[in-house]
Amino acid sequence: MKSTANTLLRQWSGPLSADLVRTLGNFGLGQVPARLMPDATAKMVCGFCSTGCGLTAHLKDGQAINLSPDPDYPVNMGMACPKGWEALTPLAAHDRATTPLLRNPSTGKLEPCDWDHALQVFTLKFKALLDQHGPDSVAWIGTGQITSEELAFLGALGKFGMGLRHGDGNTRQCMATSVVAYKQSFGFDAPPYTYADFEQSDVLMFVGSNLCVAHPILWQRVLRNKNSPEIIVIDPRRTETAMAATQHLGIAPKSDLVLLYGTAQALIERGAVQQEYVAAHTTGFDEFSNFVQQFTAEVTCKCTGLSHAAFEKFVSSIERGKAVSFWWTMGVNQGHEATRTAQAIINLALMTGNIGRPGTGANSITGQCNAMGSRLFSNTTNLIGGHEFTNPEHREKIAHTLGIPMERIPTQNSWAYDQILDGVQAGVIKGLWIVATNTAHSWIGKHKDLLSKLEFLVVQDMYSSTDTAQQAHLVLPAAAWGEKEGTFINSERRFGVLKKVARAPGQALADFNIFRLISHYWGCDGLFREWTSPQAVFQILKRCSAGQPCDITGIEDYRHLEHAGGIQWPYPAGAQDNSRERRLFENGRFFTPDAKARFLFEPPKPVPEPPDAEYPFTLLTGRGSSAQWHTLTRTDKSDVLRKLSPSKLYVEINPRDAKRLKLSAGQQVTISTRRGETQASVLITATVQPGNIFLPMHFEGTNKLTLPVVDPYSRQPSYKHCAAKIC
């Protein structure tokens, strides 16, 4: 039946009628593939976080009725977090988008329409804006939640087909810092590690990472470590991970860059530098060594608030470690000087020779399930396959590979997420297409009013109830994880297969098929004749990756990925390495022109908004519990997950501050910053230091308080620090 659907999709010559949509739904776009029908189970990867766990879907009449963790998958080894067990529940939510919705200009309400009408309006509105205002006037914002094949299709459609200059993804919010840090230091966006390194280190250092909560299965990998490792957590809060650590460095917020430079200085002073490795495989160390001399132990302890004893113990642990791994997540990435902070971690790994060996590495842990797919294949920060828009040889290669005219490929990079929204604010961007993300909730500051400035806002999502969808002029109903096929790439660079094990509701279609329809209505489907299915596009991605650090030409197809338990890139044609765990830089060669890694650094900068008399607290944000995810659009649909996590916004405050302000547990208070205010209940806890307060990121009230400042290199927002008050 699926091949019949693909034939119909290839052959339609006129507008797609409601009847044809219904027919296509019956032949595979809204139905479980026939090849899954006889099976009792289907193996696939989870669609929540970047851990990329393997799950087994248990089928009845071809539909998944339950999930269990896959005991054979090399990522999770039979373990699953609460979100993984409940991954099917959000599919059956009452507020699923089941039909296109178009806002009636007379009533102001979103009203159902058919696909033909929806896509004619999509095309006419956006083409009119482009004709009147030029290629900067329409942009898209994507996601790390859809498959690699869909990301590639969206980016190719937007830039090569529709002629849009600007598109970015919500991965800008979580991983842009690591992308830029790796590119500048290693020559390519290349997380070097494999999850086995959690189990093989004798020292693990976590910076701004609450692994227990954000990535609980990875924490289980740490607990499998038989080396009795030293576990060091650097975080202003005494998080769940910090409580389980052997050392907790509760530094002053955003003093981590000074700490890392001071650590480098202390290691140099102790003679703990692996000089042979540094000389053979890096550049810039002498300049770096001279630079960090100013960060003495006294200076470092004064800035961070650490005692000399705690600092000396920390440095000694790194000095003595035989296999030291350095890990970071959003506490580093979401800061005003985030890129240099990530590179300060990379510098420590390089100078101590802790890279390319088991149990080592400068290792960023990704956020979303397919943020890595977005980083490599979305045509936002990179030209597809990790190429560069500004490189004419890269443009020529991709044009030849895709069979498109080279002039269709932009010669300049896209605006970043914040620049796109600034363009909306300035009236330059008139139309915006938002795919599988909830911008009105998740972006820094308050953007609900900003989106109202658009002449045409299209939201493509599995739910019609999100804050962003409720502001749209047009809503396109999309299938969810489990209702389509494709691949995700996890934090350790492992491709995993997503399968279709449930029927999408109503007229909802896979994002892939929505892009196919749009290409037809736009009149550019001739460019995408080969893009007939996700599996066909996977073959295109392979060709685009050829010769790149992320070369995957040796992966045959989805069946190969499933049989192998996922495959980490690179995996070029002729690859003989069949191991399930593979790390980068074992030969000491990096992806820079001279094959050497770079030491990069610059003086720390003061925080953009320090506490003062009017706003005396430092507001910190982060994940609330392992049962919550992003803006709660999916996890809040599960009765089980709701019971495992707080139902309302709360604020953590130190007992000393609570006593001074005469606050009691559970009391409702107002948290204010210079951007706005929100209500929260008081949680009195010593996990936050005096002068600091903490709000979980998942609730709508949090991000309207955050500071709209971005890192100058990655343009990632600084969610983690601003001045606040309580009343």
C-alpha cells in the first residue's frame, strides 16, 4: 500500500483535493506501514532527549499498545526514564491537530479547512510577501524534534526551492555554543566521545550539567563505572547530580570561565601538561599559557567563592587522573560568554592529553532527540552535510549531488534565531513558518506580542493548543514521533531508526509529506523528484556526507542501522570497524587544515545584569524533573508524568533568604525582573545559595523573565542568569 501512496504522490498533477488526501491517508500517510502489521514488536529509538534510547514497541493489529526499553540496544541496555515509558501517551492527546486550521479574518478564530485550501493560502500568502518585500521577508524556525530526513527536506525546500534566505532551529537554544566551540577548536562540529566513556573514566567532571535529571540514563551509565571514579560537579546549585558527586564546587553563578582558566594555570604550575601531546597535536598553547598566568589560585577562589582547599583538591584530581572526561550541558551553553567557556573545557582536555582515549574527552551532551541531525543536515547553520554556504567548492559539490543549479544555494549564512525575531520586530520579516517548536513559550523574553506583528504566521505542529499555534494564521497538523519513519542522531553521534507504529489522527501528515505537498504547490517539486520517501532521502544524505568528517556512506540503509544497534558517524564506505562504541581523534588528528586542535581564549566579561538594590537576587533556571520536557506540550499529556513532577511553577530559595523575607513554604510570591513578572510558590531549600533563586524552565512564566542577551559567537541565549526580586 505504501508504494501505491508514493506513486500517487509522484504522479498528481493538479491541486491536492480533500478526496486525494483521504485516499493518500488510506494508503500509508496516515496509517501504519503494512510491513509492520504481522510483527509482534518493532524496535526504534525514543523521541524525547538526545540520549537516544532504544525502545521496543509492542504491537496489536499493527498499532503500538505499549513500550519497553530494548535490552540489546547499546545506549540504554534495557533501561528507560519515565518519559521513555510514557512516550506513546502524548499521541492520544485530545488537543492533537487533526485538520488544517485557518484563521477567519471576520471572527478572528481558527477554523478547519482542507489541505488543498490550506496549501493554496500558504503559497499565495508567502509568495506575495516575497514578491513585495524580497527574500528577507519570509523565514522559518525549525527544530531538533523531527527526523534528519525531514530536517534536510525543510532546509532544502526553504532555501533551494522557495528561495528563503533565513531559517534557524530551536537547537539554537540548546546546542549552538557547542557547535561553534567544536568548529573553532577542532575544525568541525564533532563531539568526540562515546557513552562507554562514562564507564571508563577514573575522573568525571560535569560543568553546568544536572545529569541525573536531564539525562537519567546517562547517569545510569556513570553508575556502571567500576573504577570508583572521582565525580566532580561544578554548579551554583546543589543539584541531584551534585548530591551524588564526590566533589561539588558550588561556585558563584557565571564564574565558571575564571575557574577553568585558574585550573589551567594551576595545572601548568604543577607541571601537569602533557607537553608531547600538546606539541604534536595542538596550536596556540604558549599564548594560552601566558594568558592564564593572571588567574592565580587567589584570584580564582576570590571570584568563584571556593575555598583554597576545595580548589586544590579539584586541581589535584585532574592532575592525578589517568582517564579524565569533561562533560557539559546547558549551564555552559546558555551564557553570555558560553563559547569561550566551552573552549576553556576543551583546553583542559587538550593540555592534559585527555582526548581520543577511552574514558576521556571534551564532551558536550546534547538536549533534543535530533539536535545533532539539525546541526548536520538542516541547512541552517551549515549547508547540508556539515558544509559551508560561504565555501564555493562546498556549494558546487552539493549542487552537483542534489542535481540543482548552484545559484539556488545561498552564498551567505542565515540569520540566527534571535536575528530572525529581531527582523520580525523591525518589520523586515513579514511571514514566519514555525515547525515543531513553541517559540511563544520557549524563547527568551516575551515574544507573544512580537508574533502578532507578522502578516502571516504558519505553525506546523502535532498540537493546535500550543501558545504559538494559538497565534497562527494557519496551522498545519503534523504526525508525531511514532507516527512516521526516519532517523535521529544522538549525543554520541549515533544514527538510530524511528519507525511508524501508530496511526496519525485525522488528516495529520508526517512533516516529510507536508514538505512534499508544499514543494508541489510552490511549483518547485521538480527539484525534489528523488525525495520520494525518508529512506530515499537517507541515501541523499549519505551522498552529501561523502568526504566529510561526518561521512556515512558506509551505512547501507535503515535495516543496517537496526541490525547494528545504531551506528556512530563517521562510517565511510568500506569501513571495517563494526564495534558499537567508537570515539574520535584516537590518532590525534583533528579537522583543521593542519590537523591540529586550537587553544582559544579571551578575558572573562562581567555578567550583563548583576543583582542590585532593586533586583537583589540572581535568577537561575534549569530542568525541574526527569518527568518534564521542554514546554510540557507532550509530557503534560501523561497522567503518570504529571504525578511525578510539580504541577505549578515554584521558586527555590535559600532558608536564610526565606527567613529574612519572612516567607513560608508554599506561599505564593511574585518573581519580577526587568522584563516582567510571574507567580510561583515558595520552596525553601539549601540547594540554592543565599542570594540565588531558581525557577524550572518548563513553565510559561519562567522564560518571560529571562534576559535577552546572546553569546557573541554562537548567538545562544543566556537563560541562566539575570537579576530578580521577590515580593
